[in-house]
Amino acid sequence: MASCGFVSLVGAGPGDPGLITLRALDRLRRADVVVHDRLAAPQLLDEAPATARRIAVGKAPGHQPWSQERINRLLVAEARRRRFVVRLKGGDPFVFGRGAEECLALAAAGVPFEVVPGVTSAVAVPALAGIPVTQRGVARSFTVVTGHTAGTDACDLDWPALARAETLVVLMGMANLEAIAANLVAAGRSSSTPAAVISDGTTDRQRVARGTLEDIAIRAQGLSSPGTIVVGEVVALAPRIARLVPSGNPPAAAVEARRA
């Protein structure tokens, strides 16, 4: 390893900086370079040493100054300078994070690397909105899909299969929410199926809209990306669970009761 550095592909979690793993924090605190996307919580960059170089390579809808190939070249180049590089990615690197592409590029270049899994928004965001993606007697499985091409003619999603999913979680689908709902109904899902949209999930900016496939696009108007779409009967549990799911620190009364 004397002739080359090392790259750690780190999952930053779904938005709340408190949901990052201990291993991920360890890597950040030892980084020489942090290559980060726009969905990683800004507070996490403060965990890196003050001397660490921070490089923003985030993509946004309609604004992608960094191509994936350019990011791959950057990771290889920084590692070849014998640096410890942390590639900080929102959620989990292997869940629509293009982490595998970066791993393949590093492997082809002979650069040693590791993957540090992160908490994916596909599960965490619904949970903190009171929606379990599985529930005994309601949903025994869940399906996760990307929705960023769901409104295009070139979309190759298997809508009949998605319509049969017990719980369907759609990431990166906010711009195509109306098309997603319509395609699911056209493929056989009932228009009365409960649906929810969670915007800026797990953060203090979180907003939730609930309805059905028939009206969720209307109810979610005004919600911004990043957003998580959930379709299925588990959404109906949210009114009972959401008010009981704490976000952040537990209430002081609960802490005092435990100490009593």
C-alpha cells in the first residue's frame, strides 16, 4: 500500500447526521480527502480533520457538473497520491448510489478500497414517518425501485410486477409522482391503495403527505426533493404510529422515568 492510498465508500445515511454508523464516523475522522454528494448531511463534513480537502461532486435534477466518469477518475487520482479518500454518499452506497460503478473503476485501476454500508432512506424515511415497510398480516415483503425515469417514454419498469408489490418504495420519483400513480393503477393496482410521500425525510424539514393512488399527486403538491414515495396498506398504519415515533432525542419525561 506504500505506492497507493485507499478509498472508503461510506454511506452517510438518509439525512439525519445522527443516523450515520460508528465505522463511517471513524473513516471520516481519518480522511485526507472527502468526496461528497449533495445528500450527505453538511454537519458530517465537520467530522473530517480540518486539514482534509473537501470536494463537492453532488448532482441535482437538471444540474450535473460532475459526470460519473469524472468522479471515478478523481477517486483514482486522489488515491494514487497516497491519500486516504472518503467517498461520502447519501444513504447506502449500493442502493441507487452508483457505488458499484465506483468500486469497479477502483478495482480496474488497482486502487484498494472498502465499502461502509449506510442506513438507506428506503427503510429509514418511511419508519420515521410512522410507516413500517413490512408488518405481519399486512405486508411480508417490500420492493424498492428508482422513479427518476418513470415519466419517460423510454421507461422500462415492469409496472405489472410493481403493481403486485405488497409495499412499494420509490426513490428519486418526485418529478414523476403523477405518472407513477397512474401507471400503477393502469397495471392493476387499486386507485384506493394508501400512498404517502415523505419530503426531506429524517430531518427537521420533514413533511409528509398521505392519501391514495388516486389523489396522492394532488396532496403532495409543494413537497420538494429528496422525496420517498410509499405505496401499500402499511401506509394506513401511519396515523397510529407516527405520533409515537420519536425523532432525535427521547422526550425528557421518558428519560426521567427510566432513571426513577
